[in-house]
Amino acid sequence: MPESLPPGVPPVAQVRSVWITAGVAVLLALYAAVSVAASLHKGLSYDEGEQLAVGYNAWANRDFRMEGADGDLIKRWATLPYLITRPRLPTTKNEYWRQGRTYIFGFEFFFYKGNQPEWLLLQGRAMAVLIGVLTGWLVFWCSRELFGAAGGLCSLMLFAFSPHMLAFGALVSTDMSACFVLLGATWSVWRLLHRVTWGRLAISLFFAGLLMLAKLSSLAIFPITLTLVLIKLFSGLPLEWNLGRPRLFQAPATQAAVFAGLFLLHCFLAWVALWAHYDFRFAASPVPNDPTVTLPHYVANDPVDPRVASFLNWLHDEHLLPEGFLEGVHMLVTSNDQREAFMDGQWYFGGKSAFFFHALWDKTSPGIFLLAALGGAGWWWWRWQAGNPPGPVAGKSRWAVLPSCYDIMPYLVLIVIYLVIAVIQDVNIGHRHILPIYPPFYILIGGSFAYGWLQCRRGLRLALALLPVYLAAECGMLYPDYLTYFSPFVGGPAQGYQHLVDSSLDWGMDLPAVQAWLDKNNPDNRLPVFLSYFGVDNPEYYGIESLRLPSTPDWRIKGLYAFTGGIYIISATLYESDFIRPFGPWSTDLENHYQVTLRNVKAFEAARRDPAQLAALYQHKPVSFWSQEYDTFDHLRFSRLCAWLRLHRPAPDAICANTMLVWHLSNQDLTDAILGPPPGIDDSINL
């Protein structure tokens, strides 16, 4: 035996350790490489422009007015490279900076200050992927504690080949940071409830400090922690105390007192970390005495419980939390409950309890469901066979560990509570809002499947190994469009727009794919292009020459033009009449409104050639009326076109990256759509 080996450790254990380390390194490196490589094919997502601009603005101007309480961690983390590369921000004299208009402020930062958008994105996304790598490593570590090395590697493989983890791994969004922080906090709290050491306490406090900065939904840690404390107290297991003189606390009342003290310590640390992010300054504005530098004005669409409003006002008046954070909380609680939503051909405001279960089914691979079924059934079978022993079963090595039901509680609790909170909320705009349940899911099903695989005979092992191969192949075939994953049970990614839109499918990142398609199919711009785009990227930056149909957000120069034969490219979200005015299906009321505006626009167009007629129109209605009428007609005409397409041309002629729908429409098609019979009247939905 080599002298370097510790006494009593067989060489085979050392060899296995090397292979485990190598396997983890390869999977994490592959995950990082694929995430970044896929992101190079993608443009700016809906939230990235403002996330990066606001984060850099916080570093550069110490300005905390914009988007507080919504991803402070990722904003700061992703923009750290900017402190070295020093891209140009809009100045503090910029009207959008002074008004706190985050999205258009970010748009100017990317496209109107002489910066290179690809370089800005790459820097931020490279930092984001590090959080994804840390999350993957944590998945491996947690699974290895429960199921041994084989379980850890299998869980990590599920993470690395997950289209959801790959989609958000290299995106500057709050979602992956929420996954990392919630999983880490749940894991560290559970360990601390059983054994208090300086190391465990430091790790738990570290995650507590990140919780308030990651995402407001991370506050789910409170019911998660309460549930875990109750499980621990009812278990009858002692609490080991190793700070100073070692002690063993057996009485539940004593343990509860210790837990209460630890809870207060964690809350204090989180409070300090939050203030540290805001530079220990209450005022959100860097120049609070300048009345022209204002807090953003949000439209409060949702009623707020008076008790919640009173509590927020008290926190503000007593300066107990930073102003920027409280303004962000106020914005979130007053602007989400009545958001537009679309699900499987249905339009509605607010939320439905079925939405996230529907999203889980639509956007989770059948291979994962099969692994969960096999792993869960195998876990119960082997627990019954083994008689519930601790640690390795029947003389097996640490490669094959079978945890008890008590051991897997933190991950079950995280999945159940986070999913319940999501279901009872009224925000149905994206599958990503339940992303934090996937890492603990991979821990449980990956580990249990790996254990069962090791217990099987060789022939059955080969058959079961096809499942991970299927998942890897499924992931490879989807590259680089991981956000658009939909199960083959619902038609796959190409049919995803019929089921869910917005950030479940279409987050505005696919203008590069549109450019590539046009270069191939419309060289030299032989046909006119009409584009309706959902997102904050810049079509002109990619050289896309188009007439802009109504879009969201709509920063284009207004101007009405005739629909003519050509190429019509429409973002899936807007095609389904989601997040655009008017929202929802074509109805009798919309048809009547459209006919009125059509007559008015025709009358105005006829009068434009005769000054006397034009003056008479202005005398009857002011200029502002006619300007608004043109804008209304523009949106109604586009909405009617989409309704006509859904009825008569539901299969587009082409799809770019599963999100941008393309039709070749003739003049006759457009005449039928704009002037023909009302398309697919639907008055059954009360919007």
C-alpha cells in the first residue's frame, strides 16, 4: 500500500474517490459549457436588460430605486465584471434614469450607449452559470449524503441534462439563484437541527444572508423551517451541541428554546445582509433631496390586505428596512394578482390552482416521471426488504445507501411547501416560478433510482440504463432551445405555444433565430416583413428590416400602414393574444369596437386629402381622439389577424426556435382576415 494512503483505507476506496471526483467535475463542466454555448445563440431575454442595467446602476451610482426586492443577489453578482470592463451607462441626466423606468433604461444601456450587447450579455451570463454550477454541486452533495456516491452522481446527471436547469443556468434571472439559495438553506437548516457546530452554523448563516436578496419567494423558507422543526421535535432524537463544551439536549422544550435562539440569530444576519446590499442607507435615491429623481411609479392593479399595507407603512415609517426594498415589495404585492394568463387555449386574469400542475405535466420529461415511479417504488420495496436499517444495506458499500423516510424529509418538505405556495398565488405567467422544486426532485429520484439500479441483475441494469440515455438524447436534440421544452405527450416544443406561453416558452430571446431564418428564406428582403415581437431585444440591431406590428413593450415609432402580402412573424405569446391589448379571444364586443374604429379610420383617411373635411373632423373630435383611434385600430386589427390565423391557419408555415411563428400571407388572406366575417367569436369567457 502506498505510504500516502491513510491507515486502514483500502486502495479501492481511494480509486473510487478519484472516479467520483472526476465524474462530478465532468458533469459540472459539461453543464456549464452547454449552458453558455446555448446562450450564445440567444438574444436578450425579457428581464435581462433591466437586471443587468439596474445591477450596474447600483454599483456605479449607489441607486436603489429600481426593482428592489426582486433579485438583488443576481443583479449585483452578474454585474461584478462590469466593475472591471466599465461599460457606459446612461448618465444621471437621462430622463429614464431619473424616472426609474427600468426596462427602457436597460434598453438604452444595451443599444444606445456604444456598448457591445453580446459582450455585456456574455459577462453577466458567465457569472450566472457559476450559480448553476454551485446548485449542481449542491444537488450531488445532498444526494450523496442520502444515497451514497452512486445516488449523488445519478442526481447530478439529472440536473446536468435537465432542459430547465440548462435554460436558466446561463440566464441573468432570479430563478437559478432562488434554486440555489432555497436548496442550500433547507439542507443547512436540517443539518443544524440535529447537530450544532461552528461549521454548520456558518453555512446556515451564509444561506440566511442570501435568502432575502435572492428572490422574495425565498421567504418560503419560514414555513419550510417551521415544518422541519416540528418534524425534528416529534422525532424524539437528541440535539448535539458542539459550540464550546459538547452537550446533548434531549427534552423537546430545551431543543425548541435552542431553535428559537438560532432562528433569531439567522433573522438578524439576514436583516444585516439586506441593509448591507443597500449600503446601510434608508433612502432609495442617491440624491434624496432632488425631487426630479423619483421612485418608479407602478400601477397598483391589485387590492392589498389593509393589515399588510399597514405593516409595510410601519416598516417604512420606522426605517426598519431600506426604502428601495420596501418599494419593491409594494410593487410586487400590488401588481401580480391580476396579470394576464394563458393556459391550453384558455385566457384569464389572475391565477388558477391547476396552472402549475398543468405546467409540470407539460414541461417535465416522461423519462423523469418514469424514473420517479421506478425510484419511488424501488425505495419502498428495498426499505421493506432491508427492515429499515441505517446506512449501507446488507453489507453494501457507500455506493449503495438507503435513507429512511425521516432522512428525506427536508427535500419532500421543500417540494410540497413551495408548490403549495405557488398554487395558491395568483401569478400564472411562467413555469419558472416553480423551478426551485426541481433540484430536490432530482436528489430524491436520482438517488433512489441509482440505489435500485445497483441492486438489480446485470441484464435489468442495462435496460434501466436506457432511461438516462433517453434523457441525455432528449436534451441534446433540443439544443439550444432549452426553455421551449415540452413533453412529447403534449406535442413537444413545436406545439408548446398551444399550451403555455410567456416565460414558459417565449421570453423574447429568439431574434437571432429570426435573422438566420430571414437570411436563408428571404434574401435581399424580396418580400416585406411584418414583425410582432414580445421582448426587449432590438430587431434593428440584428439587421431585421420589418414593419412593426403591435408588440410588447411597444417602443416603436407610431405609424399606421396597410397590411400587404408578405412574411408575418409573430411571437408565440402575442399570437395567443397574451400580454397585449386587447387580451384574450376575439369576441362580439371586440368585433363591434373594431368596426367602429375601422369606419373612423376610413373617414379620416378620406378627409386627409381635403382640408375643409379635415377641419370639420377636428371640429367634431380633437386631434387626440383621432390619434388614439388610430392606435386602437392598429391593435384591434392585429388582434383580429391573430384570431383569423388561429381559426384558419393554426399551423404556421415555419417556426423559428419554437417561439417565433411565421406565415406567408397573400393579399387575399389579409383581406379575409381584416375585412371578412368575424373570426372565431368567443363570448363564453368573461374577461
